[in-house]
Amino acid sequence: MSDSVDSTAFNFEQGQRSRKLFAAVVLAALDDAIADDKKYGNGPEQIARWSRSRDGREVLSCAGIDPNERVVSGLMEFVSKGVRTSVALSREESERRNAALQQAQAQAA
């Protein structure tokens, strides 16, 4: 019985690692599209083309992301903002955005 539980836990952990690996590929694709946007001005179109391709849909699915049009438009919007994924995911950026949001709400009131 405990062997079954151990193998299930092992398989779950392996699945989680796999999802993280594919999520890293998605983040790299976003960074590449942001670089293309800064260099050539076609980043959102590049990420849309990639995410609609067969390989892109497969990578998004393996990362645990449903590859639908809403996701594609969200990826395009993220790329158009031009903020690198490492910066966007950092604590400092999150705190800066929250402070700006609170300041905007205070000014509106």
C-alpha cells in the first residue's frame, strides 16, 4: 500500500517539475518576443504566432495553460507593455505597481 502512495507522490512531483520546465519555456518565449518588439516592433505578433502554432499550443498545455484566444491576447498585451518577465515577477515591481495603484485610488477619491 505504501509503495502505491510513494509512486503516486513521485509521479505528482515529476509532473510539477515538468510543468515548471514548460512554464520556463513560456517565459523565455515572452522575453524573446519583448526583445523582438524593442528591436523590430513586432513582438506581440511574434508571440501570437508562436502561441497559435502547434508547438506553442503544446508548450502552453504542458505548462498547465489553456491555449485559447484569451490567453493569446493576454500574452500579446504583456509583450506590448515591454516589461521583461524577470522584472514583472520580482517583488519590487509588484510593490511598485501596488503603490501606484493605491496612489491613483487616493487621488481619485
